[in-house]
Amino acid sequence: MPSFDRIAKRIDSFRDEMIDCQIKLCAIPALAPQSGGEGEARKAEFLLGYLKPNGWSDIQLIKAPDLETPAGYRPNIIALYKGRSSARTIWIMTHMDIVPPGEQSLWQGDPYKAWVEDGKIFGRGVEDNQQDMVASLFAVKAFRAEGILPNYDVGVALVADEETGSAKGIDYVLQNTKAFRKDDLIIAPDAGNEEGTLIEVAEKSILWLKFKTVGKQAHGSTPEKGINSFKAASYLITKLDKLYGLYPKPDRLFDPPISTFEPTKKDANVPNVNTIPGEDVFYMDSRILPGYDVEAVIKKIRAAADRIEQQFKVKIEIEEKQKAPAAPPTSAKAPVVLALKKAVKDVYGKDARAKGIGGGTVAAVFRRAGFKAACWSRVDETAHQPNEYCKIDNMLGDSKVFAHVFLQD
């Protein structure tokens, strides 16, 4: 692909510009109102200012109403760069919003003033999701600079609200536009690994539950006068561990290849040692393989809780904190997967594989709507951590992978 060699060299020449773009984006915090922020409006303005003079057309600003923000809406941007054919569009979907920096003392610098060190850009949002946002925009810029047309139209979807549920992001876009077509290739750089060999095509069902066990508070020296909610809850946790045996069937598409049922968060109960708690709260994170019915799992959990209620004379309330049944998987032979495999091999010299993961991604939103989407990027997985970073070579390499896909038939 002689044209690709020219594009790749041009992307390399943009190294300093891409770093500068990352620094500018990092300086515009795009936090959801739930996270104490003002939303993505200012970042959207910056990106619109970039798209308009750089050859993008059919630019749409899709405003999802949100009265909790100063702007009154959450912005979503879709734009096209025309190729040789409009028979399909190759989409790169990234998100503008970020998560809060967390404990400031754990950062080596200001999380909103990105800095460069040892071939990396540090700052909140530089990997999640600005690495591939910048990579996609500069891949197209390289085509324009070289006077080469992509084989098909290229689209970018720059969305809001990914970090807090996507209701005002890609969910809203899909419900209110007809921008996406069934034959389009949709890439969401929302999952990946350090080698760039993971192409995410499937996800497990997500089930987060809160368990509130109510007994009777008493003095620690007179347990007969109370009902120990903590003890009952602890017995329940051991019962729930048997879910592994009830749903044991593996699926090698996924890593790990099994359904998982893990107790996680534990709320504080009584503040002192010598009191038997009358109320206890814990949570469970379950990731269930698509072959199992989530409602059936919930019934098994309720049955286990009922037995503990009878044994300990407690009351157990179960609240669903999140329930997301698995979306239909994207086939490992889908055009978007095959295109990514070829590009990763040519750019990184690696054999990428289609896999399923336990975490949730925005690709699931597309899959539930009937679109074949794949997640891919080469990342060190520092998202949401203190001192989040993006390897500059990953940003450049990912830009070349996208460009390679744009050139394929």
C-alpha cells in the first residue's frame, strides 16, 4: 500500500501537533454534573473549531437536554470526511467526558495541565479517551495533507456522558439521528491492551446488587438479646459463592472464560467494637456469560437470601444497582474485525484476536441497536488512575491503524 506509507510518514510528522492537541484538550475538564462538573460544552466548542477548517463536512451538534449543566445540554458531535465512495462510512467513536482526578496528592503534577515525560503524556483524560480521539482526527488530517482520499467516507462521533451511562451520549445520538447504517464499520476505542492484540467483540451481562440485612442491635456481651445482621450477611456471602458451581459453563471467547460473582463494597455498620449491628450492607458485582439468563440468576440469589432470612430471623432487601443483559456479540468474521486485524498486523506486527471481556463498553449500545461494532486500541490501561498517561507512540500507531482501515477495500 504505497499510499499508506505516505500517510504513515505524514502522521509521524504530526507528532508535536498531536501532543499539543492533547495538552489543549486536557486543559478543558469535561466532567459530568454527577461528578461535580459542567459537562462537555467547552470541549465541544474546541473540537468544532478544529473540525470546520480541516475538511470535515455534515457536521452536526446534537444536544441532549441536561438542565444540571450551565449550557442546558450535553453536546454530541458527528462529522464526515468524504471518501471515494459513500456506500459505507467507517466510524471512530470516542468520548469527550472524563472522570475526576481523585486524590490530588497521588498525582505528580496538575492533572489538567498535561506534561510530557519519558515518551508519555500525563494528565486526566489523555488515554481515556483523548489518545484515540486525537489519533482519529490526525489520521484524517494526514489524508488531507497528502491529497489522498479514503476508500469510503470516514465519520467521527465525539460523544458525551460515556463515563456516567451514555444516556445523554451515544444512546441519545442513536435515538435521534439516522447517521449510522448497518453496513458501516464502527470502531470504539473503548477497550484494549498493551500489545494492541485485543479486539473486543462481546461482553458479559452486568449485575450489581446491594444487600441490606436487617436484624436487631444489641450489646456485644448479650448476643441473645439481638440478631446479628453482620453474621447473617456473612453466611449469605458464603452461600452466594456457590453461584460459581451453579453457572460453571465456560466460554473461551471471554477472558476470564467464566461467569464471576464477587462481593465487593462493604458499608460501615456500627462505629464501636462492643455493639452487635442491627443493619449490615454489602454489594456484589456479577459478570455473567451471555449463555445464562440474568433473571434466572437473580431468582437463585433471592432464594439463597430467603434461606438465610429463615435461619437467622433477619430481613434481607436486595436492590439492583445496575443490570445490563449482554448485547449480541459482533462476529469474529465481521468486516470491522477483519479490517482491524489486517491493520494491526501491518502497523504493529501483531496478530490481534477477537475476544469478549467482563467490563462494559459503549460498543454494547451499538450492538443492542443492531450494529456490528468492535472495540480496539493499544493502551497501558491507566484510565481512571492517578497519573494517567498516554504513550505517544501508541497515539501515533493507533492513528496509523485507523488510516490503514480507511484505505482498505
